[in-house]
Amino acid sequence: MSTSLNSKYAALQFKNRLYYLLLAAGGLVLLAALYSVHMMESHGHIITGMNNQIVWGVPHVFAIFLIVAASGVLNVASIGSVFGKAIYKARAPLASLLSIAMLAGGLAVLMLDLGRPDRFMLPAFNFNVTSVFAWNVVLYSGLFGLVVAYLWTMMEKRMNVWTKSVGLAVFAWRFILTTGTGLIFAFLTARQAYGSAILPPMFIVLSFAWGMAVFHMVQTVMYAWNDKVLDPAIMERKKHLLGVFVLASLYMVAVYHMTNLYFAHKTGFEHFILKDGGVYPTLFWWGYVVLGNIVPLILIYLPGLGSKISALAASLTVVLGGFAFLYVFIIGGQAYPLDIFPGFQVSSTFGDGQIASYTPSVYEILLGLGGLAIAFIITTVSVRVLNFMPHDKPYIAD
Amino acid sequence: MNDIHNQRRSFLKTSLGVAAVTVAPGLLLFDVAHGKSEAVSSKVRWGMLIDTTNCADGCHDCVTACNKENGLSGGLAPTDSQWIRKIEIKDVSAGRSFALPMMCQHCEEPPCVDVCPTGASFKRADGIVLVDKHRCIGCRYCMMACPYKARSFVHEPLHNQNPDVPRGKGTVESCTLCVHRIDAGKQPACAEACPNKSILFGDLNDRNSEIAKKLRTVASVQVRSDLGLNPGIHYQGI
């Protein structure tokens, strides 16, 4: 055996071991999450940081990020199948896989955080038509089924004729799904942080940015793993699309806060979340605005910074910014006291008139990470056993 | 032949005896639990009129009575259930302070019922908003939706429950208006315990009831009436 063959064999063997190591690491995180679920089951939610004031915590931050990104990542597929762009079409299977993986992770976290996770099938049999949560049960499982069908039409040659129509259905379904996710908060009329019609479109635009960022990260790792170089022209286009999505989502978030600032009954909340609320303004300005928007925009648009690494870094910061945004939106939104008696100063033994405090416990953080682990394991195993590597034509058609 | 007849007779006797012993305690228990065979009627709408001008500062008798009646610990940690609480209210511009008890407002259009994915949150025909503990999955969406922060989530295992008021770890709960007492023809525990008789309980739909008469004669408000939920709890003196 020649030396070059030997070194190639050694590299393959190393990759093989690394693959199993990564899988084991993902499995370990998942095991830790299952242990947390067991602990929460036996001791109750008392071992989490959540309470009667902050009823949704870190698990919901992870779950909602994964679900929103699962919808947004399908943008790549939609641009291919609905608008017929070849370089996106080549990436539609990978985008669909990531969607399924993140949806599975997000839903698992959401279900395992329930007070009674053993009853998770109950909404299917006792469906309350007025509940947006119940609608979402249909929307999430429907997307799951549709994306599986979409993948089938793409990966099975005989089914290729159906790709466009199923792709169109996926396109419509995910818009409705993210609208549903936004509506969970938009329907909360009494809370100052929520109850706004802008939330569904805001979540749709946020999903574009988060999904694109996740897609770009996975694609970069896959190309590096397979010793391939992504066509610079393709990377340039993807990078700019991410830039547009980041700008659009920042615009939506700005409008959401501006409208709140204009309504006198919501200005107190805005001052809290943007200025006086301690950890929340810090996370909003430094975590979301600077790390999640300014830094990636610089990395994308500053001349001379067009490398693979800066595009990867931009995607990573968008994802981290997304988590910061959701932490502020979900937990900060509940920390601000509910205004039951507008215009009066109130106090009680149940936190009325006081900022609620929240410190996430290790159990709920592990549960959230478990969702990421599920998405990671599904993706890692699938890209190894099936052909999800994008196959670009020798020329860019559009 | 006679032998077979005798055997059959004694078998039937024993079977009847066993059946009676099995069924009788059930029937007796049903009676003990004050189970009513007739359904509640929407002709009735239970409600309260709370006179805040009479609600004494520092008095927590309604809270204590509620805790005792419903088997709540009375703990004040953020994870403890509080079905009723006293809110101290200060009108800064007028320099006036007062206090009032706040609990589930038993809305006619309850947001908790709208958002509940399984229908565990429901409104009885007589206007009482309840949680079916067997259906609640513990998603806490109702807690997010309630404009009065009236609901609590059971964060830890429960012991020594009141058999009349079943509760469950991992489910959401709130004031039941002491539905078990109402069904037995009694008043809610808080109304009975108030030393100043500040909580008037009754049928809002009955024009001749004391509460309906008083609502016609005194100025009262429903909290966050701007939301259009038409709560069954009215307050006087806010």
C-alpha cells in the first residue's frame, strides 16, 4: 500500500471515529435531558426555576427556537421548488431534513416540559377548536408528515413529478405554522408584552433568518467533512440572503417595540425590557441587537470579510442572537408584572406589582439542550446514511 | 335432583349477597359525597359582590378559610398555590389606599377556556370556571392567558388532600368558587369567613336575590371590564 493511500485510510478511520464520538456526545446530552425529565416527573416543576409568575422558562426558549427555525429552514427548499432556483433545489433535501430534525427536537422539549407529559396524546382526543395550542398540534404534526412526503418525492425518482406540488403545500403550510406560533403570544390580550398583531409576521421573518443561519452552519460543516469547497458564487448568494433576512427581522422587532412605546399602557413594559430591567435589556441590546444583528451584518457586508469562516461566524451569531431574543421575549415578557389595576400601585403575596425573578435550573437547561441533541442526532445519522449532500450542476442556471 | 336445586339456591343467595355488599357502599358513598343526580342549570349564574370599603386592612380571613377548605398549604413561595390573595391598592394621585381579595373572576368569556388545548379548562352551565384535573396536561397556557393571574400550577407532590377538592401535581388549579359547597347548598368558604360580610355571594340571574338587588343599587365595577370578559365577580368601592 502506498504512503498516500495509507494516509487517506488513516484520515478515513479518524473521521469514522470522530463520527461515533460526536454521536456519543449527542447521545450523552440526550441521556442527561432524559434524566432531567425523570427528575421533573418525580419531584415536580419545583426543581426548575419556573414558578407561578414565570410559567414558561428556558425549555420554551429552546423549543420555540427549534420550531421557528424548523419552519424557516424550509425557505431554502421553497425557493427551489416554488420559485425554481436550481442552487436552492439542490439543497431542498438537506433543508427538509433539518426541518424534521429541529421540529422533532422542539416538540420533544415542549412535550417533556408539560406538567403531565404522560397525557401528551390528550389534545388529539379532546380537541378544543378555540385553542391556538390545539391548532398548533395539527400544524406541527401536519408539517412533519408533509415534509416527509416532500423528501420522498425528491429522493425517489418515480415520485419526482410530485415534488413541485408537495413543495407548494409545504410552502403554504409552514407560513400558517409560524403564524400559529406567533399567535400563541398574539392572543394573550391582557399581557403588555404580547397581544399584538405584528407577532405572527415577526415570527415568520425571524424564522427566515434563524433557519437560514442553521442551514448555513450545517452546510459548511458538511462540505468541510467531505473535503468539498462550496462554490464561492453560491456562498455569496446565501450569505447575502442571510443578510437580507437579518435586516428584515431587525426591522420587524424594531416596529414591534416602537408600536409598544407609542401605546401609553405599554411604555412601562418597554422601559423595563429596553432600559431598566437588568438582565433583559442587557440580553436584548448586547445579545440580540449587537451579537445577533450588528456583528453578522458586519461579517456579511464588510468588504474583505467574505471568507467561509466569517459566513459561518455570522450564522452562529444569528443563532445565538435568536436565543437571546427569545429569552427576553418569553421570560422578560412574563417578568414584568401583569397590570390588573391600570393606574394604581399594587402589592400582594402573589407578586402583584413586582418584577418576577427567575433563575433557570440545571434540569431545565439540560432539557432544552436535549432538544438540540435530538436535532443533532437525527441530522448526523441521516446525512451519513442517506445522500443529503447538495449536488450542484457545473453551472449556475439562475 | 333436590341436591342440585339446593346448590343452585344457595349459589343464587350468595351471589345476591355479594352483589349487595359490592354495590351498597358505592351508593352510600355517592350520598355521602353529596352527589346530585340533576345537572346544573344555566338559569343560574353564580357571582359575588365584594365591598372593598369594608375589606379590613391586614385581615386575611378569606385567604385562610380558602386554604383550609381546599387543602392548600398557605405557603407564600412563588411556587405555592394561592387561589385567593389580598391585593393592597394605592391610588397615588388621590392618596387613597384600599385592599381587596382577588381570585378567579369566573368570566362569562373566560380566556383560559378559549386557550386550553384539551378543554380541561371549562365553564359550568352555572358560570363556574373549573379545571378538569384528569384532562389538564399542565401546559400552563391558561396561566399566560388569565388577565387576573388567578391560576396556580401544582409544582410538587401533594399530601393530605381534602377528598372534596381533588388536586394534582403537574396540573393547573384555581378558585372553584367552592363548587362542592355550592352544590351542597352552602356558600363559598371565603364569603362565609369574612368577618365584615364584605363578600356577598349569590345568583346574578335571579332578580330577587340579594346580590342582584344590591348590584342594582350600588356602584360596582368588574376588574379589567375593558377586556369584555364579563366576570362574575363585581367590586364595590374601587
